[in-house]
Amino acid sequence: MYTQSITRNHRTAFVLLIDASGSMAEPILFRGRTATKAEAVARIANDLLFELIERARRSDGVRDYYDLAVMAYSGDDEVYSLLPDNRELIGVAELAAREMPVRRELVEHRLPDGGTALREVPVPAWIEPHAAGQTPMCEALRRARDLVAAWCAHPAHAQSFPPVVFNITDGEATDCDEEELRAVAGQIKAIRTGDGNVLLVNIHIAAGDAPHSVFFPTEAEAAYPNRYASLLYDCSSPMPALFDESIREAKGPGAVPPFRGMSYNASAAELVVMLNIGSISVKTE
């Protein structure tokens, strides 16, 4: 299980669900500067898309190793694509063939004398930050469920490495209760290809230093009195052994699997690590 390499004949899919509710306008420390949560998540998502394109690049061009979806959720039950033409799912080669939107941002860099300075650099900008309204997380997970169910049902994907769904949020769902959220998460995790079940990774981001955080927890690490962290743990997938080495490297050599694909009160840096481990650890050929 979870042994199929990604090839053009056995592609996989990555789905990003991004909380775009009003609380995402809160400030967060991101790469040495203050930004809103929405701005930080958009930049991280853009960096991930760029990284996935580059990982699929070979001498003959960008190979169609995976399909990509990036959807935001906000308002009462609004779920919408953030990709070009509002496409729900796009192949990596098609995304790479489009002209990449670019914005210029100031980034901090270190000078030879040890000081720091700001310089303007071009960065990819497929995804724009959004922050307004409520948190219809359950509806977003339902959309992801239907998307990956249709993807897995396609005969060409029967033996592929299963899709990975990342849910990035800073709060609780406003359109369902806990049992409804557990139920739809369970439905996502029950969808499968011949290589394994769909992986659901839930990432709760915090505005600053939190009194307690959880990062790819074991069952013992998640056992503390926080109702929402426990809910995220229940809703998230156990991580396959394929990811153990990368997770131990991120957590520390004393970390012992099995790990759960979730974090609570994550920093922007931990968000990057979680997305990278979940998407870049899978072998491509």
C-alpha cells in the first residue's frame, strides 16, 4: 500500500482547501515580516504549485504527473476554485503551459556583513489572498469528497497513488456540528485506489506563539484537553510509512510513528513543512 510511484501512466492528485473566512485577515509573522494569514497561505500555496511544476519538469518538458485543485471556502456555503478559469482540477502540464502570473514582493536577505536588507523579487501568483465571511468547511470537504471520488473512479487512476487533500484553516466550521464534520472526513478517507485510501491532512494555523501546538502527532501527543485539536485528529488520516522519515526529520529523531496528518496552532513555517511532506515525499519517475 502507498508504494506506487508517480508516472505519466500513474498520476496522482493534490487538493488544497483554503479557509478564506474573515478571520484570515488577522496578522501572522511570515518570513520575518507581518502579513495576514490569507496572504501567507496564498504565498505558500503559490510556492507549492511552482515546486510541483518544477518537480514534474524533465528534458522533454513538464510531464503530467499530477492533477491539482485549489479551492477556497467562505461566506455561508461558498466554495470556489482559485485556479485559472475557475477550473476545479487542472493537470500540472497545462498549468505550466499557461503564462505564470507574477507579482513583485519585498523579501529579507542577509548581507555579507551579517546585516539584513530588503530586495524586490518576482514570485508566482496564481493564488490571490481572500478573507471574508464565515467558514463553510463542511461544504468544502463535501466538494473535495466528490472531486476525489470521481478522480479515483476513473479507470486510468485505478492503481495510482491516491489523492492527498490538504485542509488549511484557522478556525472551526460554521456550517455543521462536530459529528457532521467527522462523517464527511470519514467519507473522504474511505475513498481509495488500488494503492491505498485518500489522505486527508488538516492544518490549523495560528496567528502567533500558541500555548500548545500539535504537529504530525502520535495518538499520545494528541491526548490533551482541547476539543478542537481532538476533532482535527479524528478527521485526519494516519500517515503511511512512506512519510515517516520526512516526519521524523521535521519533528526530531526521537519521534516514533505512527503519525497523524494534522497540526494544531501551526506556524507558517510548519504549514510549509506539512505541505511539502505531504506532496513532495511521494516518489516520481
